[in-house]
Amino acid sequence: MKNSNFTSSFKFAFEGIIHAGMRERNFQFHLFAATVVIISGVFSRLSTIEWILLILCISGMLCLELVNSALERVVDLASPEIHVLAKQAKDMSAAAVLVFACASAIIGVLIFIPKWMEIFN
Ligand SMILES: Nc1ncnc2c1ncn2[C@@H]1O[C@H](COP(=O)(O)OP(=O)(O)OP(=O)(O)O)[C@@H](O)[C@H]1O
């Protein structure tokens, strides 16, 4: 299992993204939200630092969603039966996504609201 080179590691990572994009509802939602945010950013004429913050939020959100989905699979594999530790692992992983989503939403509001007030005033 441990004889893959750099190219095949990249291919496996790409397969992971494709799999999540086809199977994971939350990941699909975050991809859609990221597209909306990027289009809004283009029309809002963001500064470089604002784009950097948005890219960090978007990529962080997608990464966390991928890790959360991966952890759910590992938990299901290790503990197909009901177990308190399985519940805690899944719930804490979901909580990590929630914390980052809240922070990203606040950053989005702090970036976009002043821009839109500037544009519409
Ligand atoms: N093996 C288990 N033992 C105890 N509780 C579990 C177990 N599997 C899941 N749960 C509980 O059920 C909830 C839902 O689990 P599920 O595997 O459907 O993930 P999910 O949070 O609905 O994610 P998604 O919607 O992305 O599939 C978990 O958050 C957890 O609280």
C-alpha cells in the first residue's frame, strides 16, 4: 500500500475531491457557496488582502469538510455499531466545521457589507 510516487499521490488526492464532489451534500453546498462568494468578490472589487482572507476562508472550509467526511468514514469503519466514542468523534468533527463556518461568515460580512454600502451609496 505504501509505494506510491508523487504523481499517484496527487491522483489519489484528486480522486478524493471528485468523490466528495459527487457524494457529499455538505461539500457540494460549500462548493456552491464558494462560487457565489468568488463571483460576488469579482463584482465588489475587493483588495488583495480581502481576497487573501476570502481564499483562506473558502479553502479552509473545503479542507475541513473533506477531513470531516474522511473522519466519518473511518469512524463507520472502526465502529459500525453505536458507541459513545463514535458519537463524540463525529460530533466534535462536525463542531470543527461549524466553528470555522461561523468565523468565515463573520469575515464575509465584515468584508462585503462595507463594500456594498460604498457601492450603493
Ligand atoms: N457509530 C455511532 N455511534 C453513536 N452515534 C453515532 C454513530 N454514528 C453516527 N452517530 C451520531 O449520528 C450523527 C449523524 O451521523 P452520520 O454518520 O449520519 O453523519 P452526519 O453528521 O449526518 O454527516 P453527513 O450528513 O455529512 O453524512 C452523528 O453526528 C452522531 O451524533
